[in-house]
Amino acid sequence: MASTIRVRATSSGETTEVQALIQHPMDSGYVKDAKGDLIPPHFIQELTFEYDGKSVFVADWGPAVSKDPYVKFSFKGGKKGDDLKISWVDNKGASDTTTAKIQ
Amino acid sequence: MTIPLDGFPASRRLILKGAGAVALFGFSLGPALAAVNDKYPEDAFKQKSDADAIKSLYGKTAEVSDKVKLDAPEIAENGAVVPISVSSTLADVTSISILVSENPNALAASYRIPAGTLPSVANRLKMAKTTNVIAIVEAGGKLYSASKEVKVTVGGCGG
């Protein structure tokens, strides 16, 4: 299966800017479906970015994060060609992991 | 499959071994995850009001600071996707949290900022209606905040 995670990590020499876009419904548990039944909550709880064996950014998310979430941050260091590992876990225990090359 | 008399204890041992392995695996997963990151703040996300969520998350209150920069639109046409970014000029930032006051649960997102990561984050949040967005920056063990009202024309709760 194709990864749910799309990442662009760009090094400017001193810092690396990371943008990530993840495919996920991020159901809040407050929205009803066409039949009027509540759609149960289904959202990513934790999103982790690791570089060189250390986490450089951790997002704790609630259901108020938009569908197909987007996040952007920067960290010091990070060399072109190095790996950045991204993984998420949702409230149903599903997860996904990918590795991106810093550009 | 035949089970001779002496086969019974062997299979029992196998089952016990299996159970032990599962228990070990289960236990080792939990603490390992917790050691890398602090735990997911389940309770803070369950709080209804912004004040309760901040208290649950940090155990203290924040002071308003102009060193916290909150970027949010004046008017969000679509409450389901409101671009919000937070940055800070404070030193030693360890976390950034974003709350939407009148959402069913105020806390929307909380970001852990390890040393070496810049105190700046951009994301997209859902907003139920026109309300205040609050940015909390934890720096040097203290809390600083900034807030801004965002007008929402179509709520993000789909109702």
C-alpha cells in the first residue's frame, strides 16, 4: 500500500525545514453520516519525526486537527541525503511509518 | 495429532512459554515508547474548557507575552480547515500548544520541541464557530500565551 505520509524535508545548510501531509480522516466524533448516525472518533494521536536516532519533533493531536493533516517545522542540522523517519499512531491503534531523504 | 502421556506437560510448557513471551513483549513496548517521548496527554484532550486543558497539560497558568507570535486568519471561510501557525522568540522552548476556546474540546494540538528544533510550527485546525485561538509556548519551565479571535463563517463540525 502506498504510504499515507508525504514529506518534504529541505536542508538550507544550517536548518532543515520539514513539511508533512498525511492522509487520514481525522473524524472528530461529532459529525453525523448521511443516515444521521455519529461517525465515531478516528484521529491521529501522535506523530513523530526522528533524525539520527533522536526525535526532532513530536505532535500530540486531538480530533480538532483538520482532515488530511499538514504540519511544518524546522530543526537545526540535517544534511542532504540523510534519512528522516516519520511515524504516526491513531486512536484505533493503526499506524504508518515512512523514511524520507533530506533534500 | 497424538498426545502421549508425556506429551501433555510439554504442550502445557509451550503454552506457558508463549504466554510469557506475549507478556514480555507487551510490557517492553509500553515503557520503551514512554521513554522516548512523554506520554500522549489523553486527559488534556478530554477537557472541555481552555483553562482546564492548560491546567491538565501543564499544571500551571500562562502569562500573555508579545514574544509568542500567533498567525491566524481574521476570517476563516471554512472552519474545517483553518491555517494556524505559532512561533516564538523566547529561548529554551520545550513545547507549543494550540487551543480553540469554544471547540467541544479546547485543546487541538500540542507539539514537543526538543533542543535543536526551532520554536515554530504551522498546521491546520478545525473550528466549530467564531472564537479565540490560544497559543501556549512553554519556555524555560514557564508558560507564555497569545490569543486571537478568528471569525468562522461555516463551522468545522459538519453539523
